Amino acid sequence: MELNQLESISNLSTSSSDEEISPDSCISLEAEVPEALYMGMKDFISDNPKWDQYQLMSSAIANFLFQNGCCDRAVTEKYLNDLFTLDESE
């Protein structure tokens, strides 16, 4: 990752750490993923119609951040909400 990309990420994380996550405060994200992950995501979404690709990616990022020590309240709330939402759909 280039230095200016790291600075942008650092500025984003410090400026939004006290804000709640809301649908109005979303950004677009483009990423390349291995085909196996794409197929797993596609299968999961087709088996769980209450989920879409945006919810799945958001949940996966919150899960990763929470499990790796992120203490931001909004991330924790997203992680816990998605955890219980997932349990209800099974």
C-alpha cells in the first residue's frame, strides 16, 4: 500500500471513530477476492434471501475488526447486531 493510501485510511479512521454507522454514511468499496470466496458469498446470498452482498461485506469487515481488537462502539454494535440477525435467519 502506498503512503498516501495509508494516510487516507488513517485520516478516515480518526475522523469517523466517534460517529455511529448509518445507511447515510456509507462509502463504495471495490475489492478483488478469490473466486472461492466469491462463490461462497454467492451461495450464501442465494440461500439467505434476507442478506445481500452489501450486508455480507459490511458484516464480514465488522467481524474481522471486532475479532482483531477494534474497540470502536459502532463496529461492535454492527458485529453484535449481525451476529444475532444471522442466528435468526437459520
